Amino acid sequence: MAGNDGGTAETTLDWYGCATFRLTIGELVVFLDAYIDRFPGAPGPDVRTDDIDRADWIVIGHSHFDHLWGAERIARRTGATIIGSHETIRIMEREGVPDDQLLPVSGGERIRLSADVTVAVYPSLHSSVWTHQFPASDEACLGDLWLTYQERQVRQAERPPATGLAGLSAQMLAHFQRSNQHPRGDGGALVYLFETSQGSLLFQDTSGHWSGILRNLHPDVAILAATGRPTLDGEPIQGSLADFIALQAQLLHPARVILSHHDDFLPGRTIPADIGPIRAALARAAPRTELIELTYTSGYPLFAES
């Protein structure tokens, strides 16, 4: 379902936890990822997927459960069109979303969302989940270079807690069972650049990138993932998550950075990011970029003057 013209109406951004946001441009409503139903005890807004009754588009960064789960219900209820990788679309088709609400992309596409809003799609990379899953934001991670895909798979199989679901609480196991839509591989990581009459927004939902792509994008605001060990041009970063986010800010030159995926979305398994080292690294590497810390569903005016 195509959205209405955003015109020059105010653009707001609401964070729903993890890497899920609602972008509202006038009457146009775009969800960035769709994981809203939280694990019991996880911080987040008092909102559930079944409460969402307005959406024109759902833009998915990749098809892992903490990004995609819930998109099928929002799409069926609202008629929204889902944009995502071919793996995302395969899963959504299997979940019963009608074909005319599914738009598969792989990078290189530019899609009109309304008369005044477009989104361009670019290839991206997932974080290096086969090494450190949740390092501290200032922890320097080294090594693990030049491994083949098969060697990485062996590493991931051997790394706790990927060795199985043994030892999980009943609540955690139930959450995983409900949300598991059986994605293949890394789910087809993508990055998106939204262009509006008021400004531009980059959306990234996992910590990885191709430098040659990012350096040619210059958004006014960038949503950057702050979790895991980042992947830089196909290899795990030799440094910290804070260093990586600062490097991205140097490449992109945004006026503002908003973090995603940095909260404790799975208490007992996840480690919330320490924002202090990220703020310090940004101040050193990109002093003209402002770091914005959103609270849940705060209706942040995205392109308003600071």
C-alpha cells in the first residue's frame, strides 16, 4: 500500500526498542524493522505488535527474529508493503503475507514511498556473530581474520551459547520458539537511505558495512547499530564497537547519530551498550556529529534544529 504525501509536515522518529523505529512524515508511516513484542522483563515501551494499526511501509534491515518477527502481523493488519532482502520476503511469503505487499530488494533499488519520500537500498554486512556476540563497547577485539566461510561456521557452532538452547529459562525458550521464523544465514543485511523534503535519514540495524558504499552517502541523520563485533569490509573489526561507530560517522558526516540495537532486549543473554565510550570516540573522530540518545516512543523531531 503506497503511503500519502509527506509534504512539509513534521518528521518524527519513535524508538520501539532493539532496532525498531516508527518514522512518521506527515501522514506517511514507515516502520524500520518490526520486532516489538519484548521478552518478559526487557526494557521497552508498553506497546505490542497487535497494537499497531497504522503503517504504509515496513523496511527490514535483515531477517533475524529481533528485526523481522512481527512484520507479518503488522502487514496483514494494516496492508503495509514490506521491503526487505529476498530471505526476508521468502519468510514473509511463508507467513501468509500477500504477494502484492512484498517487495524484495538486494541493493541498488530506489523506491518511492510517497510523492515526497524515497528510499534507496544498499548492500551491507551483518556483525561478526561467529566471534564475539556482545563485547563491551570499548573492548578491543582482535584476530579472527581471513577465515573461510566454512571455518566461520565451525567457529559459530563451537561458541557458547550458540551450541544449543540448554540452560535457558522456560520464558527465554518460549520466546525463542515463538519468534523463530527459521531465517537462513545472516538474513541479507541491507542499509537504507531515506530522502525527504526536510532531510535524509540512514537506517542500519546491524554493525557492519562496506566502506566504499558508506563513504558516498551523506545523510543528515544516521541510525547506527551499536551491538556485537562489527564487520568492516568483510572482516571482523580490529578494534572496538565504539571505534567502529566513530569510523562510520567519519565516512557519513551526519549532523546527528542515533543508536539502535543497544538496549538490553534479551536480559540474561544481551549486554546493553555502554554509551560513554561511544560518545567519547565520536567526540574525537567526528566532533561535529551530535549523538542523540532516544527514549522509547518519544516522538523525536528528526530534522528540527538542535
